Amino acid sequence: MSENPFFVPSALPYGLPPFAEIREEHYVPAFERGMAEHLAEVEVIASDPEPPSFDNTVAALERSGMLLTRVSTVFFNQASSDTNPTVQEIQKQITPKLTQHGDAIHLNRSLFARIRQISPEGLDAEQKWLLERYVTDFVRAGAELGAQDQERLRALNEELSTLSTRFEQNLLAHTNASAIVVDDVAELDGLPEDSIKAAAETAKSRGLSGKYVLPLVLPTGQPDLAELTDRALRERIHRASVQRGIPDNSKLIVRIAALRAERAALLGYPTHAAYVVADQTAPSTEAVTEMLGKLTSPAVANAHREAEELREQAGFDLEPWDWSFYSEKVRKERYAIDGRQMRPYFELDRVLRDGVFHAARLLYGITFTERPDLVGHHPDARVFEVFNEDGSELGLFLGDFYARPSKRGGAWMNSLVKQSVLEGTKPVVVNNLNIVKPPAGEPTLMTFEEVNTMFHEFGHALHGLFSDVRFPRFSGTAVPRDFVEYPSQVNEMWALWPAVLANYARHWETGEPMPQELVDRMLAAQKFNQGYKTVEYLAATLLDWAWHTVDATTADPLDALEFERQALREAGVDVPLVPPRYRSTYFAHIWSSGYSAGYYSYIWSEVLDADTVEWFKENGGLTRENGDTFRRELLSKGGSVDAMTAFHAFRGRAPRIEPLLERRGLL
């Protein structure tokens, strides 16, 4: 099948995958050949008669598996951003095979023996760190287990990969099926006109002309609840949101938790959380538990105070589907501001070009040129070439901003090509968001939360674009999970920075800047509702922690929903009006997206983020000098140095938690 586009490196700029040529029938042959070639390359390395050295073993492994990398990055990007039944079937077929493939490499005794024999003598700092990481990777993958235990480990890994795929596909189907269909436009009272038009367009696209469809977003809290006046409709939306995944995913997640606990025990750890944290920046599970405990009580107290205010506003006892609506009423009253006032000032293309890109230009000197001649993975995906201040080429950025039924919920960044001096590659990165697409010809008006998400995800993109490492293992966001959110959270600060906000917050029709009094009121409202926001996050985090601190002897008999109720109660976050940001059965982060026992990462990283925001403010804010320092000392390093060593080099000291507590109103 010589015409398969994966069989040769892409000839497009920066190695951008040739999406226009790729067909679904290309995937399986490319995966099969890619795995076969990779195993053959590994066998050559493992059986090399020459004494093991860094170059003939570790660097050789870094250069291996190129075809498999090409097809994997494209396929899994499509599986998350534009899936279909054929892609889902391929995913079910190929995921366990890839798990077997990874185990075949990490459990290769001859290969591991060679790695173990390599001396760090004479290696430079990045080479030494890579050698150390390879040893750690192999040990954590079971390389030191006996033959019988390795066989059990292979079985565990294969079943886990299969169940994770099933969870992801179940959730997408449930979320699409749970979209709320409204017959009478009167029920949509309170929604902005453009949102009503989008609901009509969504209904039409689903064969429901004349009706209105409100799709669900991934988190529990649905944005429409803040504006809909019809309480019965709000209840319908909320119940549909919190019941996702219950029929099919309840038993699935119990099994996943049990298998993870058994695997951790096999590898010598008391729990899956202990296994995960052992390779993160957090020093121990106890340290994570302690930090979460410090935040819980004041956050819950804040949420109860906020609830009292909302009850007074409503005049009756509230239900969870009332919180956003009455919270918005209180916010309007207190700050004379509402979301509908702001949305006309947040048009997507202006936010992107005059906000996100503008901040990056001021801070880092980089510029962006749209490349309509280059094809992305979906018609909605836009391709931009990125240049350094001196005009040199930096990489490609793809933006895929709109929601669709074939796309999983949430927002994320993928690397399509990793930067590596060894391979001579520059980065190609993609941001995915889930903004409702308006009817043709209508502007895409965003909420401020969506604006903030765009800045956040672009922080991940910058981490990938600024990568300046030798080895692909260290490229871009290849850092500990509880560090990876840190640069993206820092980038959120520029969304409200005066020079940036004034540049993009302009009325989509008139071009008039957002009135200063509205800006001032928006800034004053930033700490509003922080009790709710912190508790919903902590509830999800503590759920993740509970699922992954069970041991192998207790995990399997659990009932998912009863376990969830008990976990929230014991953690002190069982606040009926504030459901977890994600309930267990639709908590994609921890069951299918690599954040198992790691959802704490967002708040752990936010400690670093808040401290870094303080550094920027102390040193003059949005300046090229500050941007160069942050890029040089942190963003460019990827995983090529210890993460906290990089933070210390940038900040000059260990992080302080006080800026975070102040930000969230917990001091």
C-alpha cells in the first residue's frame, strides 16, 4: 500500500500531517507497519554486539518508531476532535495492541539491561537526565518484575486500555444523547438572541427543524443555567448533566479503579495515587492530602455564605439548578454587570488575533500569519505559521474552536509534531475548544469564561511552541502532570491585563472599546462566587483522590454512586447546592485522559501560577524582558530538567501558597 501517506515523512511545511490525503483506511495498515518497524528497531538496539552507550541505546531509542509516532498523533487527534463509528471501531481495535506494543518494549529484559549498564560519566546534563528518565520509565513500567508478574501486568494494562476507550466512547454518546430538545422558544426566555439562533441551528443539523437543541458541555455546570428564566427547563438541563454515564459507566469505573489498584500493588505501591505521585512534583500523597485539606474548610465556608446570599435573592430554598441563575442576579445587582453585556465585546476572531496573539507578541515578540493554503484535521481548524521576533520560523499553531457532536467535551492541546534538535523538527501544536458555532454569517460571541479558556489553552500551545530541547522525550509539555497546567494558567493573566483587554474587548459591530466602567465592574467581580468555584473543583479533585487511594483488596466490590456519596461526605465537600465539577461517571480527566490521581494538578499548579503572576507584577508586567526570562528559564526547557529546579531557576526561590489563597478569597 505504497500510497499510504503515513509511510513517508510529510513533505508539508514543518512536517504538518497531510490531512487532505489521509483516509480512515490508512490508519490500521500504518499502525501495523509502524509497530512492526518499531519492534524491529528496538530488537536491533537490544541485540547490538557493541557495548551499550548513550548513543547506540538511549539516543537510538529516541530516534526509533517514527512511523508509529506519525500515525498515532494524527489518529488520536481525530479520535478526540472528529470521531465517527469507523474511527471508534479502529480505536477499540488498536488501543489494546498499542498497549501490548508498549509493554513489549518496556518489559524487554535485554534492552533494560543495556540501559542499566550505561554510565553517566562524560554525558552532558540533558543526556544524564534522559538516561535517568529512561531508567525510571522502565522501572515504573514493570521492567524489574519477575516473569509471572510481568504477564499479569500485561493483562492489566491491556484491559485498562480497552476499558478507558469504552468509557470515552460511552461518554461522547451519552453527552450527545442528553442534549436538551426544546419545542417552544418561549422556554428559552433569558438566553441571548444569538444563543437561541445557535440552538435552532443545532436542532436543524440533527434533523429537528423547528425545535431548539441545547448541547451539554463536559462539566456539571451548564452555562445556559445562568440565563434561563424557566426553572423547569433549568432542572431538566441539570439532571441530564449529572446523570450522564450512569447506565454504562458505573460498573466500568469500578473495574478501572480496581485494576489500577492491583497494578500499583504489583509495582510495589500501596495505591494508584502513590504510584502516580511518586513521579510528580508533589513530594508525597500526604503532601497532596494536606494541601487539599487546607483549602477545603475555608472554601466550603465561603460557599455556604454565598448560598445564604442567593437564598435571600431568590426568596426560597434553592436547588443546584438555581445557583447559577441567582448567582448571576446577585452579580448584576452588586456589580451592575451581566454576561450578556460583555459578550458583544468578545468576538472570537478579535479575541484570538487582538487578544491571545497580541499578548504573545508583546511578551515574546512572536507573530502569526494565517496559512489558508495548509489544511487542518477538520474544516473548522485554522492553521497559523508562527515566527520569532527576528523573523525566524518557530512552528505551526492550529486552532479548532467549535463544538460538534463528533468532538469530545472540554478543551485541550495536542502536539502533532514535537520539537527536537535530534530529529530536526519544529513544533506543530493544536488547541481544541468547544464553543457553540453560530449560524453562517453570524458572529461568534464568547463568554468571558470561554475567553479565559482560549488564553489558558494557548499557554499550553506556547509551552509546545517554545520547546528548545534535543530529545523528543522532553519536548514541550512532557513534564510532570502536576506541573503541566502551570504555564497555561499563567497565560490566563493576560486576558485581563489592561493593555491586552483594551485591544480585543471591542464591540463586534461598532468596534467601540468596552466602556471603562464595564471593565472596572468586570474586574471587581473576579472574586465573586469563588466559594462555589473552589468547592466544585475540590469536590471533583477529592473524588479522584478517593477513587485512587483505595487498595487492591477493597476496590472491586464498590458501588460507584454510593462510593461517590460517601467520598464527598468524608472529605467534607458534600454540599448539595454545589455538585462536583465532574461526577464520577463523566469524569473524563481521570478515566480516559491521563489525569488519574492527578486532578489535584490544577490547584497544585495554581500555587506556582499565582506566585508567578506576582513575579510578573513585581517586575513590570507585560514586558519583553519578562517574557524572555519566562521563555528562557521555563517554557523552553520542556522536560529536559527537573520541573521544580526550572521553577526555582525562574523564581529564585520555592513557591509560596499565599498568592493562591488571596486569589481565591481563602485568606
